[in-house]
Amino acid sequence: MITISCTTNPGACSDFQACTSDCGLVDLGFVGWLFTWRRGNLVERLDRALSNMDWHIKFPEACFRHLPMLKTDHSPICLQLSSNASINRGRRLFRFVVAWLTHPDFDNMVNRC
């Protein structure tokens, strides 16, 4: 079960926890600093990686990493699918453009990959 503390809207958190449980989702855990966001002395873990058992069986070595905060109040995150994977500094990073979602052939392109 995924446990999330919520003081502003406990009902919404209960609904979210029930939904993740109904869908068979589990928290992947993480490696790195405990928190992913900070403002002054306030710190929180805002980001989580969830998966179902089929995904976990397909990627048993997956590792969700909280990377160091640099010039922002939010920690970058990295999902590493295998222990052999390394970040290739010589290649350009993948950038996701939200407008791609509106492309008429978007779903077909994703399914082909």
C-alpha cells in the first residue's frame, strides 16, 4: 500500500490511496536524498514512482533516483531501468514537448515504440 500524508485534504489522499490499491500499483521506492522539494526550511517528498507487478517483473532492476538540487527548489528525478544503465553525457537529453500529445498520430507512434 502507498502511504501519503495529507493535511490539507485527507479525503483526496484516501481516494488516491484507494485508487492505487485498486489498480495494483506499488511505490518503487527511491535512491538519493529523502526529499524532492524545498523552500527555506520546509522540505517534502513530492515525487513518487508507481508501477504494477507486470512492469516490476519486466524491469526488476529499475531504480528511481532523486538527483541533487542545483538551481531550483525541486530535485530532478531519474528512472534507471537496469543497474547497467548509465547516463551518457555525450548525447543530448530527451525533451518532452506537451504539444506532442495533440498530434493526431501520437498514440500510434508511442505504440510502435
